[in-house]
Amino acid sequence: MDFNLFASPVAFLESKLGSLAQVSPLKELEQWWLGTGREVSAAVDRAGTPWLRMYDRFGTRVDEILLPPAYWEMLRRGYKAGAVWRAFADNSLLTPYQIGYVTSFFDPGLYCPYIVSLSTAVPLSKYGEPAVRERFLPHLLQRDDGVWQGATWMTEAGGGSDLGAHVLTVARRAGEAWKLNGEKFFASNAGADVAIVAARPEDAPSGVRGLALFLVPRWRADGTLNYFIRRLKDKTGTRSVPTGEVELHDSEAYLLGEAGQGVYLILEALNLSRVGNCMGSVALAQRALAEAWHFAERRNAFGRPIAEHPLLRRQFEERALLLDQCFGLAWEAVLLLNECWQERPRYTDRYHLFRLIAHLAKYYTAEVAAQMAKWTMEVHGGMGILAEFPVERLLREAMILPIWEGTPQRQILDGMEVLVRKGAHNLLSDYLAELGAAPAGIAELSAGVGEWLAKEPTAREAESEAPFRTLAERTAAILARVREERRISR
């Protein structure tokens, strides 16, 4: 096994995807990161939380996030490469997710602005009124320095998983538009030009059924600020994306879709980001493996490089296989989402199959990324904990991945819901059979799920983690094996 392959995200993608890998734009992006981007990223991370200039010298509220010019150059690289616009130009999500993969290999936090911008553009294009769509969408699809950024702001101080109980932002109709009042506690990509925001219309019922999704621009029609940044968060990692607390005071907003279907639109946007989290997790795991191999080849102990010691060599081989399986599971989520990202409620069985795969992939890949970063630190020994070297940062960056877009517990519970209500395990079995998976493997997978689902509801939930993890592991292994067999046969 050539472990040096892991040093290049583009080479890895090409080895796994063949003709689906968009080699030309990805290589250009990778070369920029190798030549310039890594140092810019490291400097931004070392600087920590950026300054927030709330007022200009004349006392006008501006809420400007102060980052160095090199940061904005780094950020715009991915937008120009097509992290958002290629989805619409190609009518395909495949290249944007590959751009996200390459970005996450070098800076996992920087992928967040791209994926939340995509998660803004997609519902705007699907559900925005024509005038609203024509006013805002072209700015998100620009290919130059003037490109706008998006954001997805759902979470409030009470919590993120239970949106029905904790979204207290209120929407009031004001002519053709709406006025929003409330606050968002974890507003990633604070300072975005436009954001999608969860709120509850004044006359809407309680719970998730009363939620609606709104588009909120940074600036009002009269040129003044439309939302306000109370403060920026001081975070362990992902310092390359500013996260703040956002206040909405009669903020101008535009309803997307129908108010009664808001929860479905919110989940659609969340699923776009969730798949991005999967790809980012695998990219971080690859980077961790690459850093470990680079060190192990050059670090001598007991008369030879530690890469030649049988125990460590076996650990490398096992983690390379694990990386391969995680990539297969994450990429399957991309492929299935690419089939159904234009669907609207009510959804097809293919969409529900996608949901299951996405929950499995998010749960599994994020955990593997965190464990891979920890192991890479162990390979480096004392050098791994020093902030002057890159490995320490990988562990900090990995800590957010299980939390972003739903905690592991949330993935299990939502995955269980789609299994129970939509029979997604049967959809999965049929899909794996279509791909040519061995019947014995499918039967083993189905039997384990069936035994779990047969339990009474309380016991089923209490005992859900082990069978869910097993389902993720077995699905990943089957998919990796099937895809590899197809690649070899070609």
C-alpha cells in the first residue's frame, strides 16, 4: 500500500472516483493551498477570534469582522473554483462537494462558509418568489471577488436539536415582506450577505409544524444593517469561520416556500450541510493519516523508522482501510443527494434512502475523524501536542465535526425514525442488491436491523447506539467492497 497517496486530496479523489473526479479545477486549488494557502490558514488559526468593529468612527453601526486581506483571498478561492456556482451551472452537486473535500483537507473550518452558502442558494432557488430569487441568487453564484456569502441560522440559546421548542424568533408580516425579531446563538459565517433563518409566524402553531424559513439579507432596502452581531465566539477550532450571536430587530425578511412546510425546508438545508460535514470529516481523517505517515517515515526509534515497526505498520493499514470505507459511505451520501436534491415535499423513497445513508455517514465519519486525529497525535508523541506543529490543530478542528449539523445522538434518533416510519432498511437492502453486494452480507445487515426494530419503543431507543454503529460499519464496508470491485472490473 502506497501511504504517500494520502498526502494529496486530489490524488486520493482521483483514485476513488476515476472520471468523476474534477481533476483540473481541483489540482489548481490544491496547488494554491500548497504554495500559499497553508500559511495563510495557519496564521488565521493562530490569531484566534477576530475583532468585531461594531461602529465606524462616526458612530454608525457597521458590525465589521476584521480579518486580514489574505484571509479573504483564501476564502474566495473556493467560491471562484465553484463551491456554489458549479451546482447550478452543472445541475450537479458532485464538483462542489469535491471542492469542499480539498478545502477541508487543508482547513476544515473554511469549508463551512462554502457549504452554508450552498445551503442558502439551493432553497432560495427552489422556494424563493421569482422577484426574491432574481434579486439575491445571482450574487451567490458570482465567480469573482464580488461573490456573496450565505449562512444558515437556526439554533438559539435554548438548544439546536429541538427546534420546535427552542426557536423563539417571531415573524410578522409587513406587506410583501416580513419582519423578524429574535436572536440566533450559534450563527456560523456571521457577517454573511444573506442568510436563511428559522422563525415562527405570529399566528403559527407551536412545535416544528409552526416553523417557517426566511431569507434575511445583511442590508435593509435603505442601506442600513438588517441584523446585528452581538459578539463573536471564542472557539477551540474552526477559527477560519467567524461564529457569532446575531440579533434580529424588525429585520427585513422574505418567506421561502409555504409557512406550513418550513420544517421540511429547514431539514433540506441541513441535509446539504450534513453531507458536507461527512466529506469534511473524511478529508480531515485523510490529512491526519498523511501527517502520521510523514512523521513515521522520518522518525527513528530502536534503529529504524517507526513506520517499519510491525505494530504501527498494522495500525496504518487498518486506518487506511477505515478511511476507504468512510469515504465510500460519505460519497454514497453525495451520490444519492445528487439524485434527489431538487425534490420537494412529499419526498420519494430515494430521498428517504438518502436520509438514512446521510445519518449513518454523519455519525460514522465524524467519529472516525476525531479518533484519527487523536491517533495521529499519539504517533507523534510529545510533538503532537505542540501548537507550533499541525497535528494539534487537527484534533481541535475534529472536535466540532460530531456536533455540527446534529450530534451523534441526533443522528441515531433521526436515523431510527426513518427506519421505523419509512422502512429505510428495506430500501437500503434493495439498493445494495442493485449495486451487486453479496446476498449474505445484505442478509446479515437486515437481520441485525430487524432484531433491533422489533424491540418495544423505549428499549429500542435506549439500546440504539450499538446497532446503529454496526449498521454504519457494515454499510460502509459493503459499499467500499462493491465500489472497489466495480473499479477493478473497469
